Amino acid sequence: MELRNCPVCGKLFVYTVRNMCPNCAKKDEENFEKVRQYLYDVPNATLDEITEKTGVPAKNVLEYLKEGRLMLKKTNTNILSCERCGAPILTGKYCDKCADEMKKQLERLKNRAFGINEDMKGSLHLSKLQRREK
Ligand SMILES: [Zn+2]
Ligand SMILES: [Zn+2]
């Protein structure tokens, strides 16, 4: 059993899947549902409109979108933008183009790291050989 302090209200709670106490998790679910419903009714709502009409803080609304729990309608490009290039997006943190580029970059980094490991193995092998020669 792991006890944690709720990051929202500071109360101690038993950590399960969500890093939030049951009270705050329930409130968060309600907030999420309000935003989802509002966006369903008014697909082109701005962030200001959403926070005003639902009472849910803008920070939370953006979180739902960035976590991929909520997705905007294709026509609503005024709320979320790519954290890398600023292009309008509908859900998540990055546009498709940046997500793709970052994936490739990560692959390259992984390959490079793998290459370094191989080199190290090689020199290790070599030093063993040299030791044996002495
Ligand atoms: Zn809480
Ligand atoms: Zn981008």
C-alpha cells in the first residue's frame, strides 16, 4: 500500500492508478464530462468560452486535450497548438509532422547509443587481449 499526497488538494490517499485522491479524481471526471459535453454542443468554442461556461480551469481543459482524452473537431483550430512548431492541432502535444520527426530523431539517438555500446564492447575485448599478451 502506497500513501501519497494528492497533488490537487494535498490530502493523503492510497495510490492506485491515478495520482489523485478519490475526491479530486471524481471532481476531475465531472469536469472532464462537462468539457466534453460542451465541446459536443459547441464544437467551435474557444478556450475562454469553455472555461466560462463550464467553470473548469483552462489548465485542466488543456490537460484533457494534451493527454489525448479529448479531441477537438477538425474545424476548431484555435485552442491547441503544437508545442514544437506552433501549428494548430486537435489533440495531444505535437502535430503529426513534428510527432513523426521526433520519432525519427529518437530512432537515430537510439541507434547512436547502440553504436557507442558496440564500440565499448570492442575496446573491452581489445584490452582483455592486450592483458593476456603481457
Ligand atoms: Zn485531492
Ligand atoms: Zn509541429
